[in-house]
Amino acid sequence: MPSDFKKLISARFLFTFAVQMQAVVLGWRIYEILQDPLALGFIGLAEAIPAIGLALYAGYIIDRSRPLVAYRRVMYISLLSGLMVLAEHLMENQLGVYAQAGMLYAAAFLTGTARAFSGPAIFASVPRMVARENLLQSTAMMSSAMQVARVAGPAAGGLAFGFLGAVFSSSLVCIFLIAASAAMLMIKINIPPPETTFKHKSIKDELLSGAKFVFAHPILFPALSLDMISVLFGGVTALLPIFAKEILMIGPKGLGALRAAPAVGAALMGFFLARNHEKFRTGKALFGAVAGFGVCILVFGLSKNYILSLIALVASGAFDSISMVIRSAAVQLSSPDHMRGKISAVNSIFIGSSNEIGEFESGVAAKILGPVPAVYFGGIICLITVGTVAYFAPILRKLDLNHLKNQQAN
């Protein structure tokens, strides 16, 4: 892999690690200040609103700019967010409760803004940094780095906050964000804006062009729909505290392990795929992975044993990693250079919807059905989705990334 791509992986790892650390600090701090569980939900909402709301605009901007330059600016926005959290800690004795909470919510909003632009910037950069034949391997490598950051970041944030205090942990977040910015500045390649662009009648047409392209594409739309619906209904993250407390009886320490388990499975599978990517290049592997994810969710719902539940979640993360790598490579290979930012923005909306709205769906389903039936319901919907998409999207079922790569190259 090119050295510039490795620097980009390093930068994204440090950025994700820092953001995950900060999420732990933000959550703990906002609850410490307001003593209201609903306040925790508003932290997620403050981040989700710009992440989803600015997605189409972010794609529009990325397709008219140098993507690596845009990603550097993402780092600066995140650093501003980290400095705002640090300032809140340093000034807590001079500020009122609501002023402190306002600074923390503003920091979350800035993080969400950075998220809106980071995905399209990376999506537009990677295919122009690595050879097409290495695209699947590069996706697996990037995925592995991200999953490790998502496992290690919260753990580091919790330990630093618990043992060394809020000021030190927030300072550490800022240091990692500065290191990420430094890694970006070390990248030598200068990717120019795409030369070919479509002329639309209005900015509205430009903003919607990515969505229109995705919805009309025989591979992109079914692939993204398969992922969104499966995670929307099959995700169990929001219900893990209930399972830890009332079903598995494992307490908060066990809950931490359950939260980390899917990311551990995804990271391990990502490392495996980076070395064995040729084995997972077909639509059959994609559908098999999503079906495997659904089965794991059903096993988790049925389990009353902590170890079995942990294994089911690790396996679910591994299957999700397979589907993510195949889907990401298919999206990359199917996207024209001049629309990569806008298509990635649509992709981020699908992902954001499945994650944030999926947690809301889990809570509603658990309220109506109970936690265990809600998990059964999600797993069954996931398997039904696999069968439905496979039936109505035979092109995705017959997908061969090698063939797609050669087809696009010609």
C-alpha cells in the first residue's frame, strides 16, 4: 500500500480514537451536571442532527474541492470541539450548570458536523490513492483500524477520566486530534477536484443528484438498503443495558464487555479480510454475511448465558464487517469520480439512519414487545430482508467484485 494511504489510516485512527474518548467524557460529564438520563439522549441528538442534516451538502462540497484538504478541516473542527470540552472543565467553577451543559452540547454538535464531512472526504480520497485491484484490501485495512479505535477509544476515555480526571482526559483528546492533524499534513499526494462534473439546473439538483444516482443504481440501492434495514431492526446496542441488568445479571462491567464485543469481532474479521480479501468478493458472500448477522442476533436473544451472548455479539460484529467491506468496495467501484462525495453522503445518511434511528426503534419495540421479543423481531426482520433483497435484486446476488472492477476499468 502507498505510504500516503498508511498516513491517512493513521490520521483516521487517531481521529476516531479521540472522538470515541471524548464521547465517554461527554456522556459522563453531562449526566454528572444535569443528573437526568434524558440529557444523555440529547447528546446523541446534538451529534446526529448535523451528521445527517449536513450530509448531502457535505457531499456537494467534497465533489468541488480537494478531499484531503477537506479532511484536514474536519480535524480542525474536531479539535475545536475538544478544546470546548476542555474549557468547560477548566471553567466549571465560573460557569452555571446550564452554561456548562450548553458548551458540552455545542461540542457534540461540532463533532456531528465533522462526521458529516469526514465520510465523503475519505470516500473520495481512497480510490485515488490506491490501485483499483487493491481497493478491497484497502477497505479492509481502513475498517480494521476504525474498529480498533472504536474498541480502544471508549476504554481509554473511561480509564483516563476515572483515574486522572476530566482535565487530563480532555487534554489527551486534544493531543490525539493534533496528532491526527499532523499525520494529515505529512501526506504528500495532492488530490485535485474531479475534472468531470455534471451541470444541473440548480443547487437543489446538485444536492439531490447523489440520491437520484443511488436510487436508480441496480447495485448501490439494494446494497445500501440491505445494510440499513438489517442494522435498523437487527441492532441491539440500545437494549444491552437491559440484558446486562435484568437477563444476564452481569452488571456494568459485563455491560462494557457486551458493548465492545461487536467491535472486537469486526476488528478481528477486518484483519483477516486484509490478508484474505480474495475469498470475499461476491454477492453470495454479502448475503451470507447479513444472514449470519441475523442468526447471531437471534442467538443473542435466546441466550441466558453470558459467555454465549458475548460470543454471539462478537460473531455478529465479524459478519457485519464482511458485509461492510464488500458493500463499501462495491459502492467505491460503482461510483464515478465526480460524484463520490455526494454518493458517500447518501451512504452516510443510510448508515446514520440505521444507527441512530435503529436505537430509537429498539427502544420502542422493547417498550411494546419486551426486550427479548424485540430482539427476536429484529433478527427475523433481518433474515426476511436478506431473502427479499436477494429475490428482487438478482444483480446484487450475482455480484462479482473482480468482474465489476474490470468492467469499470474498461
